[in-house]
Amino acid sequence: MSKVEKEKLMQLADWIKESRNIVVFTGAGISTESGIPDFRSPGGIWSRFDPNELTYQNFVANPASRRKFWEFYRENWKESSGAQPNSAHRAVAALERQGKLTAVITQNIDRLHQAAGNSPAKVLELHGTMWEVRCLSCNYYYPWKEIYNLLEEGKEVGNCHQCGGLLKPATVSFGQSLPAETLREAQRCSMDCDLFICIGSSLVVYPAAQLPETAKNSGAKLVIINRERTPLDGIADLNIRGEAGEIMTGLLELLEVSPE
């Protein structure tokens, strides 16, 4: 980490000490160090699947699209099932233990924040979770491993045993609306916080990427931690470049907070 980035980290540590109401917003970049594939990076899963084929509308309307969708999730589950929280996830959980964290708003579907120790009630999953399969009609729950095992055996995923509806991973697909209640709560938390920290998000996917702007416009300090530039760097109070794990570990050291 460069001297400039260390100075920025010291500034962030001071702001955290002064803050009473912190919101952390996370994207794929916080989980890549755990082995979760970053869909958009070179070599990511979108290099092997066309996202235009995997829209919600195609899933509902076309059996061939559903088969492609399940093939995508079979590979995604296989790549992600052994992932464990990394130092960045543990650092976010440590902020909650300090009593400063109001919410973790995440675009991720991996549930690594909960595994790291964040309270499930404080984690707002904007894009749902990959670890549940539900019926689109009656919302009946199916364990993901049950569906994964079917796919590994070369079998097709049938319809819901309860009502005959279509089964789908409990994630938000392209063309599918974000869960309204979760989005409202995320917007409320963004408006009420005094410090909004983005970690590992490209900030290009809307409406999620509007939340940092909401926080900034409501008077919060906006901090962006990311390896690459983002479209919102220009309005941020602080931009810190680097790997999420290294930066968040350094932050805890400055705060003299244990990650465990």
C-alpha cells in the first residue's frame, strides 16, 4: 500500500471513530479473495455464458433458456460452495461488534457476510441469495444441494412439488425487480447514515449503485474502496485503491480492533 493510500486509510479511521451510523455497501470485489468468481472480470463466468440468454423473461418463457440457466448455476455452485469469509468480511463484522454499523447492503449472493459474523438482520441482500431455490408461484423452499445433485446426475429440474410452479434460485436475475422491501430499507439506511463505505463494487449496476449517491446527497461522507476506478469516484469524499482484504485489515489495525 502506498504512502498516499495509508494516509487516506488514517482519514477513514478517524471518520469511523467520529461516526455514529455507518453503512457498508459491498460488491463482488470483497468476495473474490474468498474464491467467489467475479462475473465481469476477464476469465469470469460471463466469459463462458451470455448474460443476455439468462434473463428472467427468458427463464420464465423458454425451457431451453431454463436448461442453460441451470447449467450456469450448477457451475456457479460448484465454484462457490467451499468459499469462506476473508479478512475483509471479518473486518466488516468487527465494525458491527463496535456498535457503529447500521447495515451491510450487499450486491453479493454468497452470504459470506453472515458467515463472517454479521447479524442476518443487518445484511440487506439486494440481489438475493444463491443458497436457496424457491418456487416462483408459491415461494416453497428447496435446499440448493438437492437441485445441484439432480443437475450433477444429468437430470432436469422439475416443477414445484407443491403447486407445479417454476423453481428458480432465490437471486435477482437480469430483467427481474429487486425485492421491494429490501430496497426500501436500503434506501432508508442510506439516507440516515453519516458514513457510507463502498467496498469492492464497480458501481455500475442500478438501482443498487444509486444508494451511494443517496447517502452523499443526504449528507453522509462517501468512501469508495476498490481496485479500479468507478463512475462515482468524482463525488466521493475519499477513494482508496487496493485489495479489500489488505485495506480493511489495515483499517482495523488503525482502529485497534480485533478482526475476531
